[in-house]
Amino acid sequence: MERTAVVVVVALMMLLQNSLQDTQGPVTSLNSSAELKQIRDLLFQQGLNLTELLKKDTALEKEMENLKKVNGEQAVALSAMKRELEQLNNTSAAQARALSAVKSDLKTLKNESAEKVAFSAALGLPAGLRGPKNAETTLVYKNVLTNIGNAYNSSTGIFTAPFRGVYYVRFTAAVYNNNSYNLGLNLYKNGHYLLHLGENGPDGYAKHVSSGVTLVLVAGDQLYTRLPANYVVWDDSLFRTSFSGFLLFPM
Ligand SMILES: *[C@@H]1O[C@H](CO)[C@@H](O)[C@H](O)[C@H]1NC(C)=O
Ligand SMILES: *[C@@H]1O[C@H](CO)[C@@H](O)[C@H](O)[C@H]1NC(C)=O
Ligand SMILES: *[C@@H]1O[C@H](CO)[C@@H](O)[C@H](O)[C@H]1NC(C)=O
Ligand SMILES: *[C@@H]1O[C@H](CO)[C@@H](O)[C@H](O)[C@H]1NC(C)=O
Ligand SMILES: *[C@@H]1O[C@H](CO)[C@@H](O)[C@H](O)[C@H]1NC(C)=O
């Protein structure tokens, strides 16, 4: 409004000056009422035009401001959309990574379930006592009945888990026709004593003891039985003393 007023006053002054110059006569000629009326009408008309122009200018300014505001809002919305897109992109990237991991796991699982592991072996012949010895020794079950997956080594008596899984092993010890010694054996895992199985002293003519255990093993874990010092086990063609195991399921 202030600007409008100033512009109107300046314009009126300029118009007045122009009108005075246009008359080209002495000031007294302004006394003519017709001329005065003409000038007044002219001024009035010019004023009206100016007001119209100024109105239009203000409307334009308002429109510009509106446009600026809308533009700003759109920019904010656009940036939010961009962020959302990035989030979606990140999420999908994370999902792709997770999917690939699951696929790899599945492949491994499939691979592993294709592997079958089961074995049974006995000391076997020659018939007779093994032991007693001064120190603990690993029992080597030379007579292999089953060895699917070749995880049991009949040269060493060691079963080596080919991959991570739940395995069941069992072992039986026998003494026949001799009750002079303790009977039994120990189960080891990777050089560490796990459990003992046995009977002490002369408590029977033919004795059998056995045990079994379910274990989670990882690839490379080794299981084997050892004859404790001053213990004996017996075997003959009847495979009285044996070591067995199998995979329950991979995991
Ligand atoms: C989507 O993610 C990939 C990889 O994470 C990245 O290279 C790419 O620039 C991202 N795209 C957008 C639009 O964020
Ligand atoms: C998308 O992932 C990138 C890289 O990991 C990270 O810098 C950005 O902040 C993430 N964006 C969103 C919106 O999560
Ligand atoms: C599948 O099994 C074989 C033989 O045991 C092994 O060499 C190979 O690395 C396994 N592949 C996968 C993907 O686990
Ligand atoms: C059994 O163990 C012996 C001695 O460590 C080794 O020479 C042989 O290669 C192994 N056999 C198998 C089938 O792994
Ligand atoms: C048990 O075996 C040992 C060694 O072969 C032998 O010396 C002993 O007489 C046997 N004992 C019996 C009761 O047969």
C-alpha cells in the first residue's frame, strides 16, 4: 500500500507537469474551466489505469509467492521420496544378501545330506585277549563290517566326522574265558577323554559291556576307543568287541 501511494503521487506529479507543458500557454490559460476539466479527467483516467496496473502487479507477486511455496513443498516431498527410494533400495539389497546366504546354506545342506555316514567295525581275529598293556593304547577295529562315507579308518581305529552334524557312536567290549582282569575301554574325542565303559575284577566268565553317545561333531573331529592300562578286551570271530557310529542328521 505504501509503495502504491508513492507511485500514484509521483505519477500524478509527472502527469500534471506534462499537462502544464502540453498547454504551452501562460498559467492563466489554466483558468479555462474546460481545460481544467480535461486535465482532471485525464489525471483521473491515468490514476485508474495505474491502480489497475498496481493491482495486477500485486496479484502477480502473490502468485509468484504461491508458486515459490508450492515449489518448496514439492522439493520437500521429492527429497522424502528420494529417501524412501533409497531405503527401499537398501532393504532390497539387504534382502538380496540374506537370500544369497540362505541359498548358500541350502546348497551346503543339500550337499551334506547327499553324504551318508555309517560304520561298524570289530577287533575280530586272531581270537584272544588284547592287553593287558602298561599304557593306554588305541583299539584298532580291523574288521570293517560297514564303512559308508569312509569316515572310519581301519588302520588307525579313528572315526573322523566328514562335516558338521549330529552323530551317534556306540561301542561294546567283551571278555571271554578269562576273569583275571578289568574289562573295558575309554572313548576319546580329539585327544580328550570322553567316557569310560567297563567292569572291574573277576565277576563272570563271559562279560560284555557297551555304551553309546550322541554328539554334535564338526568336520575333522575324531572319535576312537582306547584300552586303559591294565585292562583287557577279548574278541574272536564273533566280533564281541566293536565300535559303531552313524550320522543322525547334518546341521
Ligand atoms: C541402490 O543400492 C546399490 C547397492 O547397495 C547402490 O550401488 C545404488 O547406488 C543404490 N541406488 C540408489 C538409487 O540408492
Ligand atoms: C542406505 O545404505 C547406505 C550404505 O549402506 C547408507 O549410507 C544410507 O544411510 C542408507 N540409507 C537409508 C535411507 O537407510
Ligand atoms: C560338497 O561336498 C563335497 C564333497 O564332500 C565338497 O568337496 C564340496 O566343497 C561341497 N560343496 C559345498 C557347496 O559345500
Ligand atoms: C587312514 O590312516 C592312515 C594313517 O594315518 C592313512 O595313511 C590313511 O590314508 C588313512 N586312510 C583313509 C582312507 O583316510
Ligand atoms: C587270562 O589270560 C591270561 C593271559 O592270556 C592268562 O595268563 C590267565 O591264565 C587267564 N586267566 C584265566 C582265568 O583263564
